[in-house]
Amino acid sequence: MKQFNDDNFVLETQVAQDLYHNHAAKMPIIDYHCHLNPEMVANDHQFKSITELWLGGDHYKWRAMRTNGVDERYCTGKETSDWEKFEKWAETVPYTFRNPLYHWTHLELKTAFGITKLLSPETAREIFDECNEKLRQPDFSARGLMKHYHVECVCTTDDPVDDLHNHIAYAKSKATDDPIMIPAWRPDRAMNIEKPDFPKYVEKLAEVSGVSITKFADMVDALQKRHDFFAAHGCKLSDHGLEEFYDEDYTDSEIETIFEKAMRGLSLSDLEVRQFKNCFLTVMGEMDADADWTQQYHYGAIRDNNTAMYNQIGADTGFDSIGEFNTAKAMSAFLNKLNTKGKLTRTIIYTLNPCANEMIATMLGNFQGGEPGKIQFGSGWWFNDQMDGMVRQMNALSVLGLLSRFVGMLTDSRSFLSYPRHEYFRRILCNLLGNDVEKGLLPNDQKILGRMVEDISYHNARRYFKFY
């Protein structure tokens, strides 16, 4: 019987073990999509407790705690002590068997703090105190943790109106061995014309760009100025959070009318919203192509399902779920439109619904060419960044595309302790290949397999994003 979370965790064969320990484990991390706070990186934040570091913004853990009957004050409450929150998480952990949280929790304790005890109510106080003692050491700061995990580059998620002062300050102050921090362009608020705060956002965009915005064409000019500003500070990729893709036809005059209505606070029809979003994403795609950026599309989430909790504690607090959208034709039309114009840049598509895996894996092949893996099927995202989800995504990519050209894993996290997700992914990848060798489905060629693992873990992303 194998031991839980030992050196060969997840690795079922000798080939898998060799691939991981001799190839995957040594590769640096390029975290090309995350939600880390750039201010914490710039200021090299020192965490006051394991609770701040571990539970401060982790809606995965909050969802598990709520499901276990834990009161909300122990998840997001401001008056509850760090120990009380940690204690409730420790009480929940034994109930997370077969949930990826159980694996992540113990990988993080082991790799960051050297703690191999299982977290439970019985060990909670000991582990809490030991983690907090280590967090007082300089090496456990925000930058220290990133260097500990061999993070070479991290891309944050930034709104076009952001002045990027944290990125600018960090670039001036970082040490030679500190990770590179690059902003990523996330213009969702400029796209979401149906939101009540859209007019206020446009006013803010006008202010920071210095462009008077009275029509949609002005908004595009303002966004172009901000796009150029981001590029001047190292940005080389965009990211878009969508429910689905859009293919509703529109004219320039229709878009101007829709924009004017929104700015006056008038209600829009569903068709008008979809027309605007189709137009907006097209303009953004062309802008990215002209700048030689990579564009990313995360689609398929139904967000903020629980209105009562949204009103109480806001967005991104664990009340989102997988959506069902019949979006294949719209995705095809959108990519084809950009491609026909010669404006389809490097593109990564992530789905939250694994039912779309094979559809996306085949869609990629329609628009490849010019460089290896130009159109990518993004790694298992959000609810899919667990063992089954990652295996299903890689299997679909393998049989319908080229796994060897895959740009690999990302954290998509707000926590500086989430980097073991890269280790988890690499172990799963090596195990997948090792099992194929064991079954005689792949040759036991360590040179080819080792190079493949190193490429997916690091080199493909390094070449693809052109960060440096």
C-alpha cells in the first residue's frame, strides 16, 4: 500500500517517478494567469498568520466550510479571530476526502512549511502555531514564498484603468533573483455594458486616459491609449472572463446607439448586449493582434448565483458555478472573423464545463498555423483544476491535438501558497505518460518523454508568451 503524500505521491509507475523527479520537478514556474495582489508583491508583504495567507481570499475553502455547516463568520467575517477561522477549517479538512482541497492542503503544508502531519482538530493548534512561527521569518514573505517555489514570472490580472503603480515600483525595486511580475489586461468591466456601474466605469476610463468619451469610438480610443500604457510596462497578454462567445451581427451605428443608451442609464435588450459584447471582443482581439499579445478567454461560469450573499459580502466569494452554454458556433464565428481579417493572435481558450473539452480541442485545429500551438486549449480551470479535470482536459487535447505543444499549468489563485498546484499538475502529467508506457501505448524513450515533460512544464510557455 502506498503512503499518502510521500515523494512519489500520484506517481504510480517507475517511468512516472523518473519523469517527475528527473525532469518536471526541476523546472521553474511561469504563472501566466493568477489573481495575486500586486501590492503584496511590490511591498514584499509579511503575513500576520497562516489564516491570512491561507484563508484570506480562498473561496474554494469557504465553499467546503459552508457545505460542512460552518457559519459564515468563520469564512468571511471581519470580527472572527484568525485562530477561530483556522480551527473551523481544520475541522472541515477531514471531511474533504476525495476533494482536491485535501491534496492541496497537505501539499502546501509539506512544501512550504515542512509539515507532514495531517491537519485535523487534534493537530490544528500545533500546526497553526508552527506555521505562524515560520511566517515571522523573512523567507516567508510574499516574494520569499515565490522564490521558494522557483517562480520565474507571474502575471497578475489588471483592469485598464489601473495605474500599475505597484508593477512600476516593483520593477524598480526587485532584486535580481526576484520573480518578474507582469500585468495582464482584463477589460471585463468595459465589456459588461449591462451592468449598472458601466457609465461610472466609462467616466473613470475617460479620466485616466485623458480622452473625452461621448461615443463608442471614443471609448475605443481611450482603451487603445491604456493598452499602449500596459504594453509600455511589460504587458503581453489579455484575459477575458465570459459567460459565452457571441456572434450577433451589428453595424457601427447600432453599436453607437447601444452605447448611448447605456450611458443614459436606459435598459438594453439581450440582443443589444450580445451585439455590443461581440463588437467589443472583436475590437480587443484586433488590438491584441496589432500588439503581438496573447489573448485568453475564460468562459462558462455563472457568477454570483446567491443574491443574498452577493449583497452581503460581494463578488468572488464562492457563489459561482459551472454554466451550460451552446457556444460552439459562436466561438467558431468569432475566431474565424479575426482570422479572416488577419487579426487572430495567439489564443488560449479555457472552459469551465468539461462537457466542452472535445469541442474546444477540435476547434483549435481549425485555426492553427504560423507557430507551434498557436491556438491553445487552456488547462483545467477553476472547478477543473483537480486530478480528474486535468486528466480529462489533457486526454481530449492528446487525442484531438498535440499535448506536446501544451503551455501547461497556471494557478488562477489569490494565494501565495497555491504554487503546489503546478507540482500537482506535473505529477499528474508524468503519471499519465508513465501509465501509457506501462501499457505499451508509448515507447519507453526517456529522452523524448523527458523533453516533452520539461516543455509542458516550462519551455512551451517561455517560448509562447514571449515575456522575455
